[in-house]
Amino acid sequence: MTHSIKITRRNLLGATAGLIAAAGLKPSTASAQQAAAPAASTAKPIPAYVSWKHADSMIVHTPTTIETKRSAIGSSIITPSDRLFIRNNLPAPSAADIGDVNAWKINVEGVGKPQTLSLSDLKQIGYETMATVLQCSGNGRGLFPGKPSGTRWQTGAAGCVMWAGVPVREVIKALGGVSAGMVYMTGTGGEKLPEGIDPLAVVVERSVPLSAMQDAMLSWEMNGEPMPLAHGGPLRLIVPGYSGVNNIKYIKRLAFTKEQTQAAIQKTGYRMSPVGQKGDPSQPAVWTMDAKSWVTSPSPDSGPVKAGLVQITGVAMGGLEDVAKVDVSLDGGKTWQVARLVGPDLGKYAWRQFVLAATLKAGQYDVACRVTTKSGVAQVVVSTENAAGYLNSGWQSHAVKINVA
Amino acid sequence: MTHSIKITRRNLLGATAGLIAAAGLKPSTASAQQAAAPAASTAKPIPAYVSWKHADSMIVHTPTTIETKRSAIGSSIITPSDRLFIRNNLPAPSAADIGDVNAWKINVEGVGKPQTLSLSDLKQIGYETMATVLQCSGNGRGLFPGKPSGTRWQTGAAGCVMWAGVPVREVIKALGGVSAGMVYMTGTGGEKLPEGIDPLAVVVERSVPLSAMQDAMLSWEMNGEPMPLAHGGPLRLIVPGYSGVNNIKYIKRLAFTKEQTQAAIQKTGYRMSPVGQKGDPSQPAVWTMDAKSWVTSPSPDSGPVKAGLVQITGVAMGGLEDVAKVDVSLDGGKTWQVARLVGPDLGKYAWRQFVLAATLKAGQYDVACRVTTKSGVAQVVVSTENAAGYLNSGWQSHAVKINVA
């Protein structure tokens, strides 16, 4: 989050105490942790509203920011729901808030025939399944050297998820197409907003370029089960290739608009602001994700590594295009070897797993990886640090030191 | 299971009472249910050893035979672990029985350099991920007209699962290759056997043709988490394209052999015996699975269907080869329409999802589907009924009647 949003959220903590309590969070803990921007810790308990998360696989930063340990991401491409990270800008609604999920309503605007549709209606319109990398905009923030403010995510505010739902383009087609002159697709989250505060200061409403509509989905199912509330159920907008915040949870309005929303989370929040500067609309919005990869095993949070043959594994994403190649280095980037891509290809918005089988003698290794996309774009060496520490994709900061004994 | 095995198991119930109790099953319930071969019911509770299964998605036949409801299979290709069926020939070991999973041992025999390997050793040798349909040999038994003995599975003793582990061929290569003259790959399960009974009568040991080795895997991870004990952890043999019983749980011995094992589960069990006959080695073994598909939604166990556009969805597998096409019929097979395949292709051993969008008026529809594989093999109309009701793949018996209002 940007500095300005952060101040807003701190101010909000009193007002949202009721909401936070309703969501099963401890308000005192939440406020203390957000003020302190603490380092990762496994000591904090999993909060009640996501009690079904696999505690041993997670790092709880705050009750609304929970990441997957580097070594817990697994080797099955899809991240199990109980190991997927949590990052909610506002507390998730409760089941009582939602009621009958099939009666959930969304207003579609900026189309030929604007309409209010229920989830049942959407289920009649179309059916698709796709895998995407869901990644918090701030994933890797904790690996920037300058300690930007915000949750100090390592690698685990990311997962590869299978979504089912209806393609946005099919909904729009059924409603007479996008109205002339529209430039953005704007989604509004259905979180309960605290009273007495300008809604624009707090609402989760994001605009993305209209072109993102082509592959976007209104999704009601995640990894084979009805979308959990903590992840945006009953209905979430999935914008493949775009960072987490653009994938609007509990979506209640989908509008095609000429301008970007005036909500703070868009106007000043989630901007690529130079270090020391506040966010403003002249700065690039945090939208698409870059090519990025990281080693998952061995890693500092997995067990000791025995000398001999070692399977060095990891995940690699291409952003908006397919992964072509992953290289692995054992010497911090001086020399590279081509890794093998592993398992089925779930499409350009998913990640690939890779492995390099290396025979390692006892010693310390500086293990790095870098992905190259189909069109030849290589993962950057270092991402430019920005005020809020967004979109860190540099391979250097994601390298791990491995001790082999 | 075949008749002869069934008798053996019934005789065993007294002897295995301790084992069953240790696994969290109620022995009285287990014995009563197995004797009665009851119809499916949602009323029975999920047993303690799989308390993490999603109760609303499952049909508990007995404590060791639990299937997924037809409509609960989801639209995300991979079946979530908490919705995957359970069918255990013997009670699963407890975590205390297993101890340190990485110390689990497997003996590999019938190779150049026979060896005992730990799970840690295997993790060093290789790394692969693959999706397969895991399907109980008796899935669909309850749809045979003749009521063969055994659990009356409908469609839900099947799921599509992502496995990670080491390819068997890589392990064998590391051990000097398969010895000359071997014809079968024989896996032995690590279940605790009841005392005082000929082990061959009860051990879960299966032989499959040597050719199955090429794509087989020794797997320690299922759907992104360490293999659950209820599903064969710490280590399971995955034989893609072969029915469930051939995918040996808690595998402790992998042997390349000249003959099939003399274990009852192979010799007389899991044979395609003519109705009224006992199993014997002259009958075909229950090995590979056939091309098969079924509708998952709408289905009798999902909600009412509203007239208008309806998304008719299902799953389709090709057995040993890719799915090429799925046809859907709304009139019990008189006329057919080509469905659309949905979502990423996870490889020839996985299933595909399909959808047909149909505009339906009020009335009753007899909805059927049939898959055709890449080489042109079509799903059979009717599978030949056999004594134990194995491998029912006929599209006619898998059709559903749908009421549209």
C-alpha cells in the first residue's frame, strides 16, 4: 500500500474495530501489528476467520496478511487453498453478511444493456476454468534493501490457483457489449465500509485497462470448491496477469468507464511512486506483473541439505506470456545452467515448476534463478525500488544461500 | 472386490477389530455395513481418520468406502483432497505407525542393484509432477443393473489428482535397470497385516505389466501437500491409466518379477469374472481403465434447474490416451451435440472437463455423454457386467434424468 493509504488505514483502525471483531480478528493485535510493520514470524496464530489454513505452512504477519513459507509451496503447480496467502485490504465479510451465495448480486454498467445479475444468472451465461498466478502487489517487498513500508512479504504472497466461472467477455456480450468510448474496466468490492468516512478513501475499487477484459473472469470457484469468503467469495473478479489488488473480491459492481476510479486505492494507492514520494495519478498504476521466478527447495526454511545429488526446484511465471526457459545459478549469477520445466503447462497465466538436478559437495551455495518468457523477455536482475515496495521481481534479491553438509 | 476376497475379508473382521479401532473406525459399524452392502447414504458420519474430508461433498458407504457426490466434483479439473474418494482395502496406518516420513523405506528388487531406499533417498534421485485420474476399480458398480456385490459406487469413486514424486524409471535406472526376463512390476503395500492369517490372503500386493513402469511414479505429494496417510502416504505407487487398486499405498516393496504375485488380491481378486463365477488367474486382471465420461451438473444431487440457458458440464477421461471429443445427448442418446473442452489440458492420464450450453424448455431430459479418444476409441454404450461389477464405463448407465422447470 502507498504511504497515503497507509495513513488512512491507521486512522481507520478505531472505526473498523467492529468490523474486525466481526471477522474474528483481534482488534488490539491488528492495530499493534499494522503500526509496527513487523518482520515475518511463525509465532503468531492463524486468525479465526481462516482457521482452516495449514498453520505450519504459513507466516502470519498480521491477521489480514498471511504468506506461504517458501518451502511450503509444494510441487503440484496448484497451491492448495489451505496454503494460499491471505491479503485483505478490509476484513472479509462473514457468511451471515453474505447469506445465500447464489443470490449475490453484481451490477454491470457501461454496457449496451446495463443490468443487475445474480450469481445464479452468471452460472447460466457461461463456464470456463483457468489457472493464474495470484500475487500480492507487494510480494517480495521484504527483499528490497531499503525496507519500504508495508508488510515485509518474502516470496509467499503468491500462489497458482485454478478458477472456475464465466468469462467477462461472455457476460458483456450477453449485455450488448461495452459502450462506446470506454477505456477502463472498473471493479468494486462488496466489503462493508466503515461509517462516517468518505467511501472513496476506503472502498476497494480498481480500474484496469479495457484490454484486460479479454481474459478476465467472474469466478465463483477456487481450486474445486466454492470461492471461500476469505478469498473473495461468493464472486471474485480474476484479471489474469494483473497483481492481486486488481482481482476484486466480493465484486458487486463491474463498470466500463472512461476514467479510472477516484477511489484512493487507485488514485494515490498502488502507484509506482519513487522512494520518498507520495502516490499520485501521474505515476504508473500497479497493474501487470513481471516475469519472475524463485527457488522453493532447498531453501532456508526447509531441512538440511545432504551432499550428493540435489533437486533444486522452484516456480517461474511469465507475467502476461508463457514461460520459455528457466536458468539456475549456484554461484550467485556468475554461471547458469538451464533447468527442466516440470509437470503440465496450465497456460500462460499460470506458473511453471522447474528443477535442476545438481551434484553438490559440502559448502555454501548462492542459488539464484531467472526466467525468460516466450518473446525473450528476461527476468530483471534488480527491480527499481519504489516507495511502497511493489512488484519486486529482481532475481538477485530472491536468491537463497544454501548450506550443503 | 471379488466374491472370494469378500468372504476372506468378512472372516477377517474379528481379527482386524484392533486395527480398525486403531484407525478410528467403529468395528461394529464396519462389520454391519460390509455384511449388508448398503446403498449410498449421506446420513453416515465421516470417520475420524479422515475427519478432514468435506462432509457435505461425500457419500459415506462404509468407513473405508467414501465417494464424492456427482455434483461435488467441481469445475477446477483437480479434485481437492478433502473431496477425493476413499477406498482402503485395509485400514490406513496411523501417524504413530509411520513415524518419520522421510525415513520410510522401500525395497527395490528385480533390478541390477537391488537396494533399500528411504524417502529421503528417493527425493534425491528425481522430481516430476503429473496429473492422473485415480478411480476405484468398482466405480460405477452401483449403476450396473444386476446389483453385483461390493460397494454400490455411483460416479464418485474417482478424482483427478496432481502427484509429485520420482519417476519409477529414474529409480530403476539408478539401480542398474530391470533384470533380464522380468514381465511384471509388483508393488506391496505397507499395511499392518492381521496375525494368524496367511499373509497372501490379505496383503495388498499387485502386479501390472512391465510396460506400466514407463510412466509410473513413486509419489510423496498429492495436490500440493505431503501424501495423506488415508491416501497412501508417506509413499504411493502411481500407475497412470490403471485403476485404483494398482496404485499401491504405503508402498514398501517394488519388485520386477517373472510372475504375477500369488496374493489373493491378484490371483483371484480384481478379475473380470463372468457373473456367477469366482475369480481365477485365467480371467483378465483389472488393470487399465477405459474411456469414460459422465455429466456432473446438472445432476440429481444438485439444485433445481431453471428453464433457459443451461451449462451442462462433466468430466471425460481417455484411459491410456488423450481425450479428443465429448458428445452430449439430451434425449438419451438419440441425437448428440459436440461439447466444448474446458480449461487446461493436464495430459493424457488426467481427465478433461467439458460443457455444452443448451437452451432448455421446461420438461424432463435424459442427459448422456460419451467420450472419444485421440485414436478414435469411443466410450462403450454398455459395459459387460461382471461378477464384482468392475470397470463400468458404459455411457447409458451413467446418464442422468434432469427436470427443468
